[in-house]
Amino acid sequence: MTERAHFTTSDGERIAYYIDDFTDPWRTPPVMLLLHSAMGNSQRFYSWVPGLARHFRLVRMDLRGHGASSVPPADKQFDMDRLVADVTELMALLGLEAAHVTGNSAGGYVAQNLALKHPEKVRSLALVGSTPGLSPSARGWLTRIAQEGLTPFLTDTIAMRFDLATTDPGLVEWFLKQTAENDAGFLARFIGYNTTQDWSGELHRIACPTLVIFPGGETVGEANVYDLMRDRIPDVRMAEYEHMPHNIADMMPDRCVADILAFHRDRFGHPV
């Protein structure tokens, strides 16, 4: 079954989350927290839920300013510590001392910082198309979005995100419709902030088993950053999706889920 609820953070924002649990009712399944990409929301994991929720109790959270979560006012403090606090406060509400954490793109930024700041809360990391910070080149997006509008910008640059030769046009249309629902002011703030962050020098402190699934043709940033992740994260498994642009989580959900399940099976013996 799937349940949706909200909670109020310590600074007064309303955060939406979903719990998906289709595990056997006589078992106590491990918990996996799913964190979505910028410009998205928890619905972007719709194609992941069937494969994962059979084996994990899934908790999908809408990052603040996204989806059904509230949009903070422009004068409210916004930084990575606050994004991480949203996650830890939700975990405390649900009585979770620790969880497996999976993050796509910007959701992976939060997941990495959660593992750095609160290693005891993260049993494992699975990062999909998620580098240690957003490339400063993304600041150029903000100028174009301000001049052209979000949807025209994304439409013009859609090949940066999807392999159009193999992607269902309906998925691209749905992606553009979903991203158009974002608050433009907050989105600019969110993207702009993340272009100033770089924790590549801290990767060696990620202590938990980590899976990095990355697009071989990365277009939203610098592909060689994944080499740093390979070299610096102590306990890491790398999985390259050759030639693919950034949005592998949307384009190749079944492969992502299969790789995540294989990683958990090898490292934790679950699912059997």
C-alpha cells in the first residue's frame, strides 16, 4: 500500500512524504529512503516503486520547495544543512535510527551530505547521476531560464537529459509538464546554491557501502567527477550506463532498480 502524509519541520515548512510497502506482512523489511532530483518530486520514482517496494519499506520525500512540500520564502535560510535536517527530522518522526538512502541527482547531493554529517543514520548509499556538487556551468541555466522561461529552456536543451532516440516521447512530455509546476524563484535559488557547493574533498569520509550509477555521456556537469568518486569513496561500486545523458533514472528505471537490488543482495544479503 502507499500512504501520503506531511510533517512540519523545525523551521515551520510543510514537507510531504510517501510510504510504499508491499513487502510480506509477516516480515520486518529494511527501510529505503528515496530522494528525488531538482525540478522533480517523489512522483518521478513512480517506475521504481514496484520493484523496490516489494523488498523495502520505501519512504519518498518531496524536498522543500518541490512537489507537495511548501516553498520557503525568499528571506528564509536555505543551505545544505537545512536540507539534511529535513531528512533527519522525518527519520526521527518515523522512528528510524538508520536507513538505506538512495538519491537521484540533487537528491543524491542531500544523501551524500547526510552520510557525511550523520554517518550513523546511513546504512548504505545508492547515488544515481549524482556528483559531489553541481557544476558551476549550470549557472548559465539561470540566465536562460530568466530570459526564456523554464519550459522553453528545457525543451531546447532536452537532449542534455534524455537520449531521444530511445526514450518514449510521452516520458519527455511528462517530464516537461512536471518541471513546469516548479516555483521559478525557488528553483533559481536551489540551483544557484548547489553550483556553489563542492564536497569532493570530503568523499573519503563516506563510510557506508556505496553504489554510484552514472551516465557515461554525462551532460549536466563534468563526467570526470565520477572518477573522483571511484577513487575517493572507500567502499564503492561503480556502474556506468554507457553513452547515456543525465536522466538515466527516468530513462532506465528497471536497470537502475535491478542494479540497486543486486548491490543490496551482494552487500546485505537482501533481498534473498
